[in-house]
Amino acid sequence: MFKHAQLESVKAWIGDPAHGALPLHVRVQRAIRQLILDGALEVGRPLPASRALAKSLGVSRDTVESAYSQLHAEGFIERRVGSGTFVSERVQRLPGRGKPRGMSVDGKATPRLSQRGRAMFNGGGVRDFLAPRPFAPGVPETRSFPLQTWERLERQVLKEYGTLALLHSPPQGMEPLRRAIADYVNLERGARATPDRVLVLTSSQQALTLCATVLLDAGDRIFIEDPVYHGARKAFDAAGLECVPVPLDEDGLRVDRLLEASDAPGEAPGAVFLTPSHQFPTGAKLALDRRLAIIEWARLRQGWIIEDDYDSEFHYASKPTACVQGLDPHERTIYIGTFTKSLFPGLRIGYMVLPPPLVAPMTVARTLLDGHSAPIPQLTLARFIDGGHFGAHVRTMRAVYAERRDVLARLVRQHLADFVEARVPAGGMQMPCLFIRDIPEREAVASAHRAGIDLLGLTGLYMSSNHKAGFLMGFAAHAPHELDAAVKRLAHVLGALCR
Ligand SMILES: Cc1ncc(COP(=O)(O)O)c(C=O)c1O
């Protein structure tokens, strides 16, 4: 027999609108199963006869019989002819019986995480700005994307490949896309790529995680720019690496400081993470002599250079400098690219150009993360690039973003000059602004957020404490009139903090 509270709990489960899509007998079965799993019905306990339970619940006897049959088939109950229905002995062995799984006794969700899991969770992840509110950094304009062209190419792919496009992709990526990427980075970025050295991934973020876990062990040192892209820092922290900050100047990473901080050649290989064509967040371009010195550093130590070339499509004054990977004859550089900024973030396609010996280990490792990237977007993107649409889109957006950068620089001068000084970047999608008054950065970011404005504070990007406070303002995703309105709103927010 059920106690009153148990009967009520079964009734509540059955009547819960969240379970409304389930047939009635399934709801009865799940409700009783939950009582057993929670330990409210102990082993050996008799269950009500089906006729009695049907009456108490106001359902037909067939409904209860179906529920009991399913519970019996799953091993939760035993049915003994002549004596009735009982909670099965087998239930004794269910893990975590007696309290809801993943819950503490007081009912609060307190899952026990590994140290690594806790570090990842406490780090907060990287997807800060999902809705493109002004001035979320790194978000492209998607409202003018040539969707009709994309749709036409996707239809072509489905027509040509038919149901073959529904199968798994090779984990390294579809060959047409690897070829298109290799041609693109060779032509536009001066890389040394071949299709068999390209690994198609879902993002740069995935590439960073793979580099951190496949090339280095927990406790190994990785040299990072200070300040650094937070997504890279978090991927390295999550892998248990020791991040060693190297300061920057206007020519990018201070190689003299890298050499000072490094072990002697032969002691520990190590790796260095760089955003050389447009340092995140300062915008500095790594000077050629420093690029060559870092390549030599990696050769002598058999270390790795991880080159994140995240927004080099958008340089406004001149062509960007060729990438480090193309200058490195010793194959110590891993080149990382993404279509998040050049096309759209929802595409989820990034890639690495790898030294040949790393292709197989990285490809096998990615099969453990997500198996492979989806074939239909890969094949559509390959056509988009081959058909010249990618080049045309980038050219169009480069002009749009250059104008928006100039508009934002002017607006900051007009409305925010009492608070910040803008560092107008030569490329990319965001503008660093440094406080010229004593304004608490964290409060400024939080107040702006409440006013519908997303800023990325600079302080969190530094490991050292010796730096100016301020924030990054993304300008790519909003039209001039939207930038105008948002800057005026931000002026109010900052003005209120100074009063
Ligand atoms: C330096 C840098 N690398 C990588 C990315 C992210 O690219 P993905 O979406 O491919 O992970 C960003 C995005 O803001 C970035 O700023």
C-alpha cells in the first residue's frame, strides 16, 4: 500500500504539465519508478493491487496494469502469483538510491566535480556575449549576410550529394573545404598549407583546447601574451598548464622577456601562444624581427608556436603581415583560423594548419571531442569560398567595418573624451579604450551591462597587475546610428559613476 504522501506524489507527477506529452500509463510508471529511485518505496515493500491503485488515481485498471508490466520488465518490481506486487531486491544495487541523484540532502544541486571540472566551471567559460548588444567585442554584422547565396549553394550540395551528405564527415574535414582553406591561407595569409595539413574544427576554441591537451601535459609551461585572449587562457588553465605571462610593447610580444623567462634549450620544450597579426586586445602587430626570433626560439627548444589568426581579414590601412606559419621553415607553428568573424558565429567552423607529424594525433584527438564537423555546412562553405563569395563578402564587410571604426572613434572623441582615451585600431572589430580618470572598471562594465551595453573590461585579460584599466568596444555589429545612440547611453553611465 502507498502512504498518503506517496499517493499524492504519484498524483502530482501524473498531473504535472511538464509530463503532459507522455501517455497516462507511462506517467503512472515513471511516477512509481521515481518513488523507488528516491528510496521512498523500500525493497520488498508491497505495492497496491492494480484495481485499488486505479481507483485511488482515478484511472483505468488497464493503465495501472501497463505501468506495472513495464516496471516489472525493467526490474523495478516483482510480481508473485497469489501474493501481489513488491519492490524488487535488484533495486538495492541502484547507485545513489535514497536521495535524488546529483542533489545534497538539503535538496540543493551540489554536483561533485573533478578539480578540472571545478576550475572550468569557476572560470566561467567564454561565451559572454550571445545577443549582439552594443559593444560586444568580436561580433560581426550578420544582418547583411548574403543568405540567399548561402541557401542556393546549400541546395546545390544537397542535390549533388543526396543522402551521402547525411553521413559522417571524415574527422579531418571534407576534402573540398580543406582544399579551399589551404588555397585561401596560402594566397591571403602567406601560409604554407596543403589540404592534407588542414584540420577542420568547430572553432578556434576547439583548436586551443586540442593544442593544450595534445601538445602539453598538466603542469607544463605555456608562454602567453599579457594581456591575452581570455578564451586561450581559459583553455590552457582548464588543461592544467602553467601560463607564464610575457609583456608586450607597440611591436607585440617582448621577445627579450620570452628568452629571459624560458628554460635553456634542451631542458623543457614549452609553447608560446600568439595573436601576431592583431594582438588581442591591444591591436599591436608583431614585428618581423620578433617573428623570426620566436621561430628560432621554437626551433632551438623543439617548442610549439600557437598562432591564433582570428581577424586578419579585417585590416583597414594595408594588407596584414604574412602569418608566422608561412615564415617558419622548421614546422614548429600551428596556425589557427576561424570563420566566426569573417562569416558568422553560428557557422561553427574553424581550422588548424598543422605540421605534418601533428595531423594524425590531432585528428584522432578531435574524434574524442565531437567526432567531426557537420558535412553540409562544410560543403556549402567550400562552394562559398570557391565561388568567390567569401572574398566578396570580406571585401564588403571590410569597408563597412572601416567606416564603423571611424564613426566610433569620432563618437568617443565627442561624447566620452572626459572619461576614456580610444586606441583606434588598424584592424579588427574592437577598439580598446583606456580610462583617463579614476573610474572603477568593474562597476563601469556592470552599470553599462544594466543599460544594455556590453563592454569587455581589460583588467581580466591581464595576468600582471601593472596596467591601465579600461574596456574593449566592439564596433562591427552595429550601424552608425546604433553606435551613436549607444555611445550617448554609455556617456550617461560613465558620467553617473564620476559624480
Ligand atoms: C583572439 C580570438 N581568438 C579566437 C576567437 C574565437 O573564435 P571561435 O568562435 O572560432 O572560437 C576570438 C573571438 O572573440 C578571439 O578574439
